[in-house]
Amino acid sequence: MIVFLTAISETDKHKFIEETMSLAKKNGIKIKYISLGALLMKQLEADLGATFVRKNVLNIDEEFRALGMKNIIRSLKEEMKKHEHIIISGHATFFWKKNFTNAFNWIYLKEIQPDLFITLIDNTDS
């Protein structure tokens, strides 16, 4: 099963993932967890070196970020062949400079073909 997991800002996504992984392990199920954000940060740091500041990732040229994500999705599809159960965590959209923007090209979701798409919602008041 392939799960694509997103969350709204301020949601404790990591706690949910840890609990899910722990429960699966207790039941003898191995799950591979993949964070698109972590992979993108690693890719951008390799490409940009010292000029890359994580907190300013959305200030990086959108086309450059898109190219990084394209490379990540390409390698992700190879990784998916190795595992039966995968949780892929990533942003669906960003709210940046008073605008909503896609985190990546939605054609990639079609390429990944998740069995389940989950959006965690917590702290809706904030």
C-alpha cells in the first residue's frame, strides 16, 4: 500500500507517523517512510551548497525547486519498487507571500499512484 500524507501547518505529523510505524511494527508490517521535504532539502543543499538557507526554501526559484522535485520523484519511483508498504510525506500546497502555491507538479501524484491520500488536520483554530 502506498500512502501519500500531507498536513496543514502546525499539525504534529511526526507523532502520527511514529505511532503508525510503531503499530505496524507490532503487527509485523514493515513500512518505508519517505519525506519529500527532507529529500528536497538534501537535493537543494547538494545543488546550492552554502548559498542555501532552509528557512528561505520558498524564495528559491520555483523552476529550480520543480527540477529538484522532478529528480526526487524519479528516484522515488525506483525506491517504491523495493517496498510493499510506503508512507510518502509531503506538502500539497504552501501559503507563501499571501498566496497558495502548489508544492509540486500534480502530475507526479498520478505517477506515484498512491492507494490512499491522507491530509492531517489538527489545531484548526491556529
